[in-house]
Amino acid sequence: MSDRPAARRIPLAFACLLLALLTASACGPRTSGKLVGHTRPIPKQVGGLSMSEARLGKPDTTFTFRAKRGGLLFVFFGFTNCPDLCPTTLGDLRKALRKVGPGADKVDVAFVTVDPGRDSSEAMARYLGSFFTGGHPLRPADNEQLLAVQAAFGAASSVTRKADGDVDVAHTALSYLVDEHGAVLLEWDYGTSPADLAHDLRLLLARNAGGTK
């Protein structure tokens, strides 16, 4: 009997095992204590800034860029006509919050329009409300306020109106996580998976509760 078939089966079995381990590592839930998102040596401070919050059927109110006590505030800059970045990011966060489980109610969501000329208060409230209950749809009073808030976060945007009537909007695709003191704890790249978002949220919520040092 030839030894060749057996000799082939051993490497094949090893390769299959290695592939399974790599797949589990790439696709499975993270269990480490290391954050996926980016942190800065000195966190940006945004807690002194505020903006008008749109509410359906009620007068707008003022919102300050700070999380509730013991909570976290997710902030994203975009616009309601956004074809890809905004709905993908908000949809991924919605999936992430479902994965977080207990404590997910401590995460608030603020969506800042970079296109207030087209995004009315009603449009903002309806748009964010299609993703989350109790979110904060925010509209700058003017371009100066938008620029000041964006600068504090390190974000940027532009709105270009063409001669044919089309509008091009470009904006930073990063997401930001703010604590109760107004410090930007974390920045996520566009495309961060719901599993990784949930991983970071669980870690930071645990730290807030004193569960992680």
C-alpha cells in the first residue's frame, strides 16, 4: 500500500484546521480588552459646544455635546439625502446596539446635518427616527456654527451646488464617541463592523460602571 494518500491527508487536515481558526478569529466576536477604534493621547473636548435639536411637532431645543451621566454619545456628521455613508453607518450602529444587550440604553445618538439648507428640522427628525428612538437630530444655526463644531471634532464637509441644480455633498466618514464630560473617547473608521462597534461600546460602558480599569 502506498503511503502517499495518508501523507496528503495530514497536511490537508492541518490546513482545514488553520483555516477554521483564522475564520473564527476574523469573524467571531472580539473578547480582548483592547479597543478597536482610534484613541488620542489627549482627547478632543467638545462638551462646551451646543446645537439646535430638531423635534417633530415641537419647538427645537438646545443639545450639548456631552453624554448623559454614566453613558456614551455617538456622533456622526452627514445629511438625509446621503446615498451610502450615512445609512450604512447608522444601520451598523443599530445592529451593534442590539449586540450590546444590557446597557445599550446608555448610548445616545447625535446626527449632525452638514447640509442644513436642504435638511429641515422635520426631515432630520424623521430621518434619524427611522433608525433610532430618542436620537438627537441636530441642525446648525449657520455655517459658522457648523464649522466650529466640526473643527472641535476634527471633521470637515463641503456642499457644492452645480449650475444644473445638482448638489454634491462631501463629509468626514468617521464616527465619534463622547463621554459625559464632553471628551471624545474614540473615533471609528467608516466600515467598522457592528461586532467591533459593540465590542468597544461594551468595554467603555463597563469602564463607566467601574467594571474595567
